[in-house]
Amino acid sequence: MLREEEEESMLEDAEDVGVKESVEEENEEDEYAKSRSKEKNVEDSGKQRIRHLMDELVGLSIQLKSINAQINEL
């Protein structure tokens, strides 16, 4: 009887460890997914900022050409 209880206790402990490991793995996967998402958001915002700066550069370049054309007319 005592032996059966010990075996049952060992099985329950093993199941608890298995469940705990499974939960830990899921948490690690969630954390990894979140970190990848944050990296992607940072990367996307960086690309968006570069596009905005390039648009400004093109606009300023057009203005500079216009100013140079006006100076040449003088």
C-alpha cells in the first residue's frame, strides 16, 4: 500500500514537472514572439523615419533647384 502511494506521488510529481516545463516553454515562446514584434516595430518605425527624411530631402532639393534657377536669371 505504501509503495503504491509512493509511486502515485512520484507520478503526480512527474506530471507537475511536465506541466511546469510545458508552461515555461510556452512562456519562453511568448516572450520570444513579443521581443521579435518589438524589434519589428522598431525596425518599421526606423524605415518610416528614413522615408520621411528622404521625402523632405527631395522637397528641399526641388526648392534649391528653383532658387538656383532664380539666381541664374538675375
